[in-house]
Amino acid sequence: MNPHDLISQDPDPQETAEWQEAFLSLLQSQGPARARQMLDGLVALARRERVGWRPRLNTPYVNTIAAEQQPPFPGDLAIEERLASLMRWNALAMVVRANQAHGELGGHIASYASAADLFETGFNHFFHARSESHGGDLVFFQPHSAPGVYARAFLDGRLSERDLMHYRQEIVAPGQGARGLSSYPHPWLMPDFWQFPTGSMGIGPISSIYQARFMRYLQHRGLLDTGGRTVWGVFGDGEMDEPESMSALTLAAREKLDNLVWVVNCNLQRLDGPVRGNDRIIDELERLFAGAGWNVIKLLWGSDWDGLFARDPGGALAQALGDTVDGQMQTFAAKDGRFNRENFFGQNPALAALVQGLSDEQIDRLKRGGHDLVKIHAAYAAAVAHRGQPTVILAHTKKGYGMGAAGQGRMTTHSQKKLDADDLLAFRDRFALPLSDEQATGLAFYKPAEDSAELRYLRERRAALGGALPRRETACEPVPVPAAEAYAGFALNAGGKEMSTTMAFVRLLGNLLKDGALGPRIVPIVADEARTFGMANLFKQVGIYSSVGQRYAPEDIGSVLSYREALDGQILEEGISEAGAIASWTAAATSYSVHGLAMLPFYIYYSMFGFQRVGDAIWAAADQRARGFLLGATSGRTTLGGEGLQHQDGSSHLVAATIPNCKAYDPAFAGELALIVDAGLREMLVEQRDVFYYLTLMNQNYAQPDLPASAREGVLKGGYVFGRFGPVDGAPLTLLGSGAILTEVRGAAERLAQQGFCVHVCSITSWSELAREAQAAEAEGRDSWLGQVLAGTAGPVLAASDYVRAVPEALRAWLPPGRAYRTLGTDGFGRSDTRAALRAFFQVDAASIAEAARRAGPAR
């Protein structure tokens, strides 16, 4: 028998009624706090006695905030509704006009139509811009709703009508005296406007969580007062399908991030159809967030429903709503008032009686909670007042709200980009827009007079909240950087000492952390691999950040490398979560813009788990103009022996080369590494350029030479002549190598020298920087750096690296005429074996390189 059947077959209804009456009496006499305390006690008692029961995570399908609990609405409701209607119209006109002129441009109307009121309530009452009195809120905007944000900027005077006419036309717009508007929030393309890129679904949610946590990190370390600031994220219910959207929910709850508010726009539709057609996504999300420890506020029904609920003491309405799956709810959204009267309220006499006095039009206009400014304000106010937990607001809306038969709630709504004349007139009438038939069908943009009540109100509300949003700022004080010799002298003048480049980096980082000016701004980040990379000494030196400090005595407390957590700890140890670690890195790498405080993150990780594993997040960080260091440790396909296919990286430099503002280096020596780090520090912190560095590090120990002063320019530009081997009059060969394979290249040169060849060996610190510079040189009609490096060499050129051949192949087009070029690499899958066996297998060991060079060069 179903357990629920046992419950329905109450063996003692009178006793049950007495318990219920007692609880209601307690609630009425002593209030909700005492009632919750009693329930908590009963639950604890049931668990102790192993009753095998736990409370359900779902609450009734009604608003969390009752009508009597709502605070007074502080704004002018009529003006705000008119403004929201104008935003909807201008956003619609922008997209439809673009697609009438250029059918392939795309764009979205329905998403913003559903979210407009959610945005407007935030803009008018909650979203603070940075000002002298407020540090500014962080707002992550639902990407498909970008047209609505542009529409508000138009009324705000930040964008012109000509700008709106160039939506998704960023190339042609400048030539026509306009600013092209990017498809989605892209800081790289609109650097004074958008702050966070959210166009890649799921990246925005996880990024917002780690931004909120990073604000606490800054606060606890005493670097910046972030109190009173909120991170807002407006996301779609379909976006919650993405694993990144859900992967950090428990972190937000564990860290008690009550500076974080998510608004999930539950319009119940993905791109192709219902989010959960046979279930209810809002119920699912409530369970997910409540189970993860979030405060959940359900915003389901508008004010018009309050009277219906009040006249329904038997709960028939709440029961019917709770029994309606999303697929059916979508149908109700797409149909008119008569259909809803007959098919929803006509389910039973009790429901029919509730709407007996309402016309079909009144039923059609019953708002869902996400379209009611009063209800939205109440939910937002409760969210920012809540303490001890992050809050999610599940806002029920209609996709394509107001688009009527053209798109409201229809399966094709997401792709709707064109409306006919009747649809446009119906939209105008639905929102009482002051447009003539000619203006409506002609898709005229509408902006009230500058002295109108609407624009005065809009400006006053934003002035009270610090000014226009979204707005990206870049002003921050430069951070002084010490001379390289002060912290990296051991690497620049290594004197043949054996060490790995990973070891050199960790020592270099430890020295930088001791610098009085720069040290506090450094953010070391690891994904649970600090000991693997030899960073355990930093535990004692700077500590691991913990929002609660350390509440235990670690097992290794007597060790000089013992684990130490602290409220003001500097290391962000993110556990086994590369997605979380890169989100932390992005928060720190964009602090100069988001907070006006330059921070410098160093995120070190297995190189295979960077661009291949979280490449989309790295691309989003590039869009956001991040500044920081990514360190791909144990890099290459042969340097990491034993680990095998899924750990050996042969492609990260190939992917890194595709990101325009990423400078990727594969240094072979500690001295090269030191010069690159020093250049990055100065470029990002002093010159404040929007670049980030990717450096690959190896765990192989070998002798580290002193770096001659003559090599310094070449190290940064991507390559230099490391040395010549063999007789001057020998048959010439030129070998290029990077990273750990340079040691094999050098070994090959020594073999070839013994056979009478004259071999020049070039250390290639960056294949991609050499290729970029050569391409720029060709465009400018000058000699490339690669050409200058090779000018002092002769003979065929052979290049080898620990990466796929496509990496050194990037140079082929830029070699001097007449020089044969052959590349060696580690194409294919990795394998588990010793370093020597792996290099022989992939033919990048000294013997293989020497043999390939002999075949490429003249006989001796």
C-alpha cells in the first residue's frame, strides 16, 4: 500500500484535529518564531526515535510572502508600469527592425517580455551603482534580455535612437555615426557598459556566487569594505539545467552569502518548449535550493489573485494550481480568458464560483507574480533583508508576456523575431502605448519628452541609487612592482642548480607574497593540489582563507608545513572544482573593475584541466577583460609520467592561442619564467592593460642556466638563440624547442655536433606570441622578430614541443624564404609510462629529434 494512502486513512480524525488546533493556537498566541521552534523540536525528536520521516522540501504552490506581510510599495506604481511598457516596446521594436532589415541577425523578444518587471523593480529600487556613498551592487543580467537593458539606456540618455537601430551590427555602426550594440552582455565589446558576460549559459550563475564570496574575502582580509553591497543574478529557469548553475549552490549556503540574491525567471519555457512539461520546474528548483541551504522565496501570483485566495478558505484554488503541470500552465498562458475560465476555473464548482464576477478579459489579465511590481518589490525587499543565507526568488512569468497570439506562451516564442501589423497594434493596445497606428506598424521608437513625468522619475530613481546601470568602470590605483632581482634573483642567476620550473614558480610566488605593497594584492588559488605543486609552505606563510577561521587542530599541527585556515587567509583552496577555482580567479582578476581595487590572482592547476576542462569560463573571463596569471602545471604530454591519457596535456597552448588577450608562454628555464612573470606584473598592475598570462610549468628537475642579458627581449617576444653547437663550418641546422622538450632539443644538438653539424638551438618561450608578432609585422611591412632570431642561423629548421604539432606549425607561414621547416609534437592520446618512454614513443626525445634533423638536413 502507498504510504500516502495510510495518511489519508486517518485512524483517529478527532486526535488529528486536536493536534492541529493546538498548533494553530500556539501560532496565534506566540507567533511564527515559537511555532518554528516547536516544529524543529518535534523533527529532532522524530529523528532521535528513528521514525523515518522528514519534512517535504516543497511548500504549497502559492506566494511565500503573504499579502498582509508585504511592505508598502514605495514608488509611483502608475509611472513604473508605464516605463516598463515603454521598455518592452522599444526592445521589441529594436529586434524586429533589425530582422526586417537583415533577416539573419537574430535577437530575442520573448525573454525580456517575461523579465521586464523583474528588471525594472531592481532598477528603480534595488540595483545600486558605484558612488561615493555606496560601493555598488553587482548585477548579472539574463543574456537574452539584453534588448530591454538597451531600451532602458535609450530612455536614460546613454544610447541614441541611431544606436538602437544598430542592434547586433557592431562592424557597420561606427561608419554610420552609431554605436553597435552587442548581442549579449559583452564587456570586451562594450567596455563602459556591460560588467559581466553571461551569454554562455551557466557561467553567470557560478560566477555570481564566487563574486559574492570574493567580496567576503576582501572584507575579511581588511582590503575593502564590501558591506551593504549585493550580488544580483537574474537567470532563466532553463539555464538551471547547466551543471555550472548548480555546482556551487552548497558553497553559497556554507559560506552564508547573504549578500547574494538570485532571481530565477520561471517562464516555464526553454528554447524549444516547456522546461519541465510533465512536472513543475518551480517545485524542482525549490527542492534544489532549499536542500542546498538557500532561502527560497516563491513569487508566483500577482495581486489580482489575492482576492481569489481570500475567498477560497477551502483551498481549492491552491490545490488546483499545485496539480497543474508546466506544460498545461504554458497552454493557459497562450490562451485567452475564456479558455482559462472553461479549462482551469471550470475544473470544479468551487473554482468556477471564484471567478463568477470576473469578465473573460479580467481573467486573461490575472498576472503571474513576476509581472506584478508590488509583489516583486516585496520579494526583493525580503531577500536583501534576509541574513545568514543566500536567497533565490523563483518568479513565475509568461514567456512573451503581452505578445498575445504572436508569441505569448507559445512553443515558437523564443525564436519569434517578426510581428505583423495586427500583432504590433495588439501589443500597443495591451500596454496602452502612446503610439499612432502608423508609428506602431512602423516600429517607431518612443521616448517621452525630457521634462515628462516618466523621464524625471526614471532619472530620480537612478540618481538615488548612484547613477546609471549597467556601467563598467576601470579606474583604480596602480600597484608598485618590485624589481625582478629582488624576488627572482635565484632564477635569473641559477648557476646550473637543478630545479623544476614549478619549484621556481612556487619560490618566486613566496617571495612576492612578502613584498609590502604587492604581497597583499596577490591571490593564490589552487583546486586541491597545493601539496602536489610544492606549495604547502605557503599554508603557514599566508594561510588558507576560511570565513569561520579554523575550528580544529589539524592532524599535522606539529609540522612546519601544517594546514592552516584563517579568516584573513590569503590562499583560496577551492577543493576539487576547476570550475569553482576559475570562477574565483575571474572574480580576483576583474577586481580592478568591479571594485576599483587591483588584485592579482595566480591560479595553478594541472594544465589538462584548464582550457580543455573549463575553457568556456576562461573565454568568458577574457571577455570580462581579466588580469591575472593562469599556471598550467605538470604540463605537456610527456612531462607528467604515469598519469595517462586524461591527465596529459598536449593542446592547451593551441587553445590559448585563440584567445586574443591571452599571452601564452612555455618557458624552459626558471630565468625565462621570472622575466615573463615580471613583465606580466608590470603590464597588468602598472600599465593596467587588459591581458592575462598563461604559463606552463613542468615538474622535471634539470640544470637551470643563468639567463644572459641579451636574451631578455627575446624571452618576452617569444624566442631567442640559446646557443650554437658543433663546428662553425659544419652543415647548418636550426632546432627550435620549448618547455621541457628544450632539454631534449639541446641533447639532440649535442649528438648532431658530434657528427659534425653546426646546430643553432633557439629557445621558444611562446609559439603564439611569435606568430602574432610576425603577422603584425607583415601587415606593417617590417621584419618580424622571428625573422630576426633566425637571421643568425642557417639550414633547415626543425621545431619540437611537448604539444601537438599544430602548436609549432603556427610559425610555418612566417619563416624566412628558402628555409625548410619540419615540426615534431605529441599528437594523439596520452599514455601511462616513464618520461623517457613517452618521449621516445612520441618521437620528441633527443635521439628522435636528432634523427629527424639529419633527415631534414644535408648529409655529413
